[in-house]
Amino acid sequence: MLLPSDQYPKLRAIDIRQVMHDGQPSLLLRDPLQISDRFLVISHGLGPALLFCDGKHNRAAIAGKLRSVFGLPVDVSLVNNLVDALDEALLLDNLRFKTAQARALAAYRAAPFRQPALAGQSYPANPADLRRLLDGYVAAVGQVTPAPPTGRGVLSPHIDYERGGRVYAQVWQRAAEMVRAAEIVILIGTDHYSLEPITLTRQRYATPFGVLPTDAAIVDALAHALGEEAAFAGELYHRVEHSLELAAVWLQYVRGNPPCPVIPILVGSFARYIGGEDPATDPRLEALMTALRQVMDTRRALVVISGDMSHVGPAFGGAPLSESDKAALRRSDEQVIDRMRAGDAAGFFRVIADTGDRQNICGLPPTYVALRLMGAVEGELAGYAQCPADDEGTSVVSICGMVFG
């Protein structure tokens, strides 16, 4: 017998990508939390069924909607097969998923540290090999004079090192003395999948170079300000999110030992603010920044932002880019960089929001929060690149590095 949550299936927030499968346009469905290692590939024509997996339509009603709204010759047996497959892959918001989620969260919290999710995949897991890789990026860009140790912040990319290595090397060399002088690092990164605005963790972040201690007392204070349930509702996203990890590796590479304590913070999508409310009026962001400013008043804190810039072209649902399009993109990026350089959080948000964020700037949330947090600062550009995002060279991810003093 089906439970109500299974009779009226509700799709979770999942990763959906367009792919070609057996020569046909298809949709790849994956669990962004990676609680399940299963994935589904469904025909593009069956995609509309996902719209009605909203907890309000039962299986028969979904089949009826596909027939009446989309003219698809679908019977309930096909919908049953789809919903059962979604359930088995833990892609539905139901008891089966919640049970698995609770087990995964308990295991994550009980572990001695957060395991590096990308070690051995995006970069070497062996520390000697990793050091050689990063040394190579540093050698390729040459010597960079460090900024004064009194600087307050760093903007680092979170694209893979293969494409972004030169910009990583430029900005982290420029920030080297700031990193070594810091008593604590406030590490703020893009949360690519969670719907939660702010997500904390008490877990420590590990890299092949060692384990970064998380200041649990400060995390406790932040959680008190935000509310315990809200602060940790999306905590499992820390386990799989790459943004903080890729910055943490460079932080440890530059810092060396002893490692610097950190406060790992993920910031979710700002889509709710684009064309809507002003993020400056969000009490959750205000509570976070008020609590963090108390830390900055008593400790020599360095704010590290992990965020990329524009994501444009067919890989992101847009038109192919020509060389003139890429030049225009750089001019558009420079408007955003100009507001960061001025330390202007409101202007930074507005210049992106005024376009409806048509360039998909994934570094918007953490950069806005960090600019608000740092207050009156001046930024200095320390590298910019447009990285290829498809084999044809018609899609790019733009990135930059900055230091703030």
C-alpha cells in the first residue's frame, strides 16, 4: 500500500541536466547530496512529468496532465515506473529519502573531519603531488609581490585547477602575507545546490595537506543568531560542495603549519532577490553579519570568498559565444569587478540584478555577504580569465581573483 507521500510524489531539489543518450535528447537526474549514487536518464519528452511531481498530484493525475496539457500518450503505468525509479534513486522528498538523509548526516557528523570530496579526481590526493601541481601554477605566473598583511579579504575562484590554476596562483600569492597574519579565516563559498540561504557546519575541513580546525565556539554563536535548525538544515551540502574545498587547499598551501582555524559558511542562491526583495533587508543575512562582525572586532580575521563569475553559452542554456561576444562579456564583467573594487556591496548586487543575472554569476551570494561584512574596503584585481566550458569553445566561465585592503 502506498503512503500518501508516495501516492502524491514530490520531487526534491535535484540536479537536472540535458544530455544526449542513445542519440536522443534526454535528461540526467542526479542527487546533489550524493546520498544515493544512482542516477536516472529519462527521455526529454517525459520531462514534463517532473513538473507535476509536486506533492499535489497523484500518479493518475500526473498521467492525465501529460495527456491533457502536453498531448502525450501516457498511461498511469508509465508514471508508476517513473515515480518508482525516482523513489529508488532517493530523488523524492519522502520517508525513504529522509531516513537515508538522517543516516548520512549522522555519519558525516561522527567522522573525524570532512573528507576532501575532489581529492584524487579534480586534483591529486597525494600531498607531494598536489604541492608539485600548485608549485607549477605559481612558477607559470612568476613572482607576485604580496599585499600588506593588514588586508581584510580575498576573492578566490572555485573552478577546477586545470582551467583556473593561473588565476589561483596570482591571487593567493598576492594574498600570502594576509593569509599568514590571520588569526582566523571566515571562509564563505557558493552553495550550488541547496535552497538554504545560509548553511553552517561544526565539522572540520580536511585537505591532502592536513585538517583545518573549525572554531566550533564561533559556529555555535552564529547558530544561536540564526537559529539552530535553520543554520544546519542543509549541512550535508558541505559534504559534497566543492567551493570551500578548492579554496581551503590553497589556504593551507600558502599558510603552511600551524593551520589557521576557519569558519566554513555556504551561502545559497540569491534568485529570490533578483527582481524581488533587497538582500539588505533579509534578517537572516543581517543576523549572520552582526555575529561575524563581533568576531572581526576581537580577532585578526581574514575573509576568504570562494566564487566564480559569469557562466554563459550553450553549456548553460545560452547561445554560442563568438569572439566579439567574449569581448563584450569581459566589458560586462568589468562593471561587476568595478563594484567589487570599490567595496560597494549594494552596487555590486544592483549591477547584476539589473540584468536579471543573465550571466549566471555564481559568486554573487558569497561576494555580496563578504562585501557587506568587510565594510569600507578597496579591492585590487589579481587575475582574470575566461575558461572554456565546452569542447567547441562557445561556452565560458569567467573568473577573477581579488584582494581587499
